[in-house]
Amino acid sequence: MKHLLLFIPLLAVALTGGAQENQRPNIVLIVADDLGYGDLGCYGSEINQTPHINALAAAGVQFTDFHSSGPMCTPTRVSILTGRYQQRYGAQFDGALSGKTQRDEGLPHSAVTIAEVLADHGYATACFGKWHLGYQPPLLPPNQGFDEFRGLASGDGDFHTHIDRGGREDWWKGNTLEPDAGYTTDILTNYSIDFIERKRKSEQPFFLYLPHLAIHFPWQGPEDPPHRQAGVDYANDKWGIIPDPGNVSPHVKAMVESLDRSVGRIIDVLKKRGLAENTLVIFTSDNGGYVTYGKNFKHISSNGPFRGQKAQVYEGGHRVPTIISWPGKIEPAVSTATGHSNDFFPTIAAAAGIETDRSDLDGIDLLPLLQKGDPVPERTLFWRMKSLRAVRKGPWKLCAAGRKVELFRLDTDPGETMDLSKEHPEKLGELDAAWQQWNADVNASAEK
């Protein structure tokens, strides 16, 4: 086992701190891709029908102030799996790993993932979906704690042909390319259900990490046609077949609703097999959605009342829908507490009865909030994507793009419409100083 963090199995853990060792809960972590805050019915969508995710929210804790670690794919995936800011592993994780220039880069093996921790404590582990933390062996899930991996290594692939943006076949079984037929969302769900059924029979606790490709482009619903073919470069044609670029919404609606059916199928098998009350289910998104893309594509996704979109550090880029459900262990509620993707690692570990040395983690255990209603400790959160940066402390948020620096108060202005930097220079200076200190700290970590 890697020794960056210290993990000690608890012989007996009270309900508020996790599970009994002999009744360790199963963990299902579902991550949508580019799903905006306003894309689900339970978060205000009047376009997309999402009854299964709505039901999950009604049965669990629905967060209204939860944030991804980055406004793009790769950064948040590092955070979710390690519980640490992605910049601690290098500036290359400020943004998405490129399939052209970074094919030999990925999450370093020195990083400790939650899958490795759970595997070391007897869990069966599987990743079915989009990895985007390395494009080829040995940078794939089997070398990061996952017993099983089926899916794509790249940032996006055709939902029907499974060809990546560079025209390469990109569908893996473990460390080997092995094509499969079907619509990506559906076959990932099939893998997941098969895994649950097999582990139920073996009575081994399991960790299912299901990072869906939906609703990332190419924008293809189940009934939309295949687009990509092997051997063709799609760098300038990566969005799919969109007859009306001014209204991408119908394609995205089909993708969102397919994603919802997937969640419904997962929850259904947990209930039918008597596993629901011993399974912690987390649903989240890796970043906000695209509202527009370039000059042509419009009406894509929705970030609700929030400003900005994917690849920006305004709220629309990183405030994400997040639901945590554990029937009988977590009472249904809507939470206004501020959560972060760094929090999944310590929360999952605590639920599994594994004590962590939190001095090495950037996230916090949310179980006291979820199970007892304890307030989340006050903390400062940070975002960095190359020249973009943001800091959040309480209601105050600094957003900067190069030399442009803005200050917002989110409790009275969640849409970030009023720049208060001139009225509150002292608060601006305080947040800027905090960011400089954090930036130096994560850079120093990355250099070790």
C-alpha cells in the first residue's frame, strides 16, 4: 500500500462515524460529465425529465452549494479520487489532459486514490466510464486501485462508435483495447449492474465508480446517428451531427434523460437485491455545463441562475448538482452547506470505517453534516485554471482572469452581477493573499 496517507481500519465505528466492520457499506459514486446545475428537474429544469435522479434527491441530501475542484474534466477527477487539489500533482492538471500533446502524462502512481484505500480494506473496486487521467497503460485505472475497468481513457468519444477525437479506437477492458457495441451510457450501466450482481453473490463490499461520458460532446442522444470513424481527425469536428447549432438542447435533453434512466436502473437493482440500505450513493458532476460553444453552438446546457459555464471560474463553471443518499443512515434534506469534490474521499473512507490522516487531505468528512446536521467547518476554497483563479470564503468570492479582478458577495448576489472590489478593497486583499499562499503551497507540493 502507498504511504502518502495513513489508513487504519476501525474495529467498531458508531453510526455517526461510519459502518460496522462486518457490515461495511457498498459505495456507488456516479459522476456526470459537463452536467450543469440547472440540467435536472430537482434543480429547476423544466426541459429535461429526470424522475429517477429527482427521486434520489428526495430520498437523500441534495446540495445547493456544492463545487467541483475545477471547471473542466481532468482536474475534478483528480480531486474526486485523491481528496486533494489537483495542482498538488502538477500544473498540467489545471486543465484537461490533451490527447495530442499529453498522451504520456497522467495521474502519478504516487497518488493515493480512494479505490486503492478501499481495495486495501477488502473492497472490490471497479471503474466503468471515462477516465481522462491518462491515455494508455500504465496510466489507466488498473494501476490506480481498480480491479476492473471498462470504458474510455480519453476526454470524449463517439457514443456509438467509441472513436476518440483523434480518430483512435478508445474502449478498454483493463489495460487492453477491446471494442464493445452499444450506446455508451447504456453499456456502462450494463457493466455496473453486472458488477453489482456478481459482488452481491460473493458478499464482498464493493466500490463502483461510474464516471459517465454523458453529457459531454459529441452531443448524441441514443437516437442520434454515429459520427466518428477510425482514422479521421475530429479536432475541428468534435461536436457530433447537429443540424441546428443554434439549438443543441434537443440532443442534450436526450442525453440527460438517458443518464437519468441509467441512475434509475442502478438504484432499481440495489433495491431489488436488498442492497439499498447498505449502499452509499453519490451523484455529482465534474464541472458546470456549456451554455454556448464558440460562435455557433447555443442553448446547450443550463447552469441555472449562475453566471458563466464550463472552463470559467464563475459559479456556473464549478457549482454542480450533488446528491448523497444512504437510506436509513442519512435523512432526506436540502443542504445549503458548502461542499467540494475534495470531500468525497474522506467522506467515503469514513463511511467505510476507515480512519484517515486528514493532514494530507484537502477535503473534509461530510458524514457529521449528513448524519447529525453538524455545520461544515468554515474554510477557504480555491480554483486555478492557468490564468484564471478564484477564492471563496464564506459569502465572499474573488474571481480573476489575468489582470481583471472582481469581488462578489454570493449570499446577496449568487449570479455574480455586482463587482464589489472597489467598495471592499480590504476583503479583496484578504482573499488575494489567501490565494497567493495556497498557490505557493500546492506548487511546492507538486515539486516534491
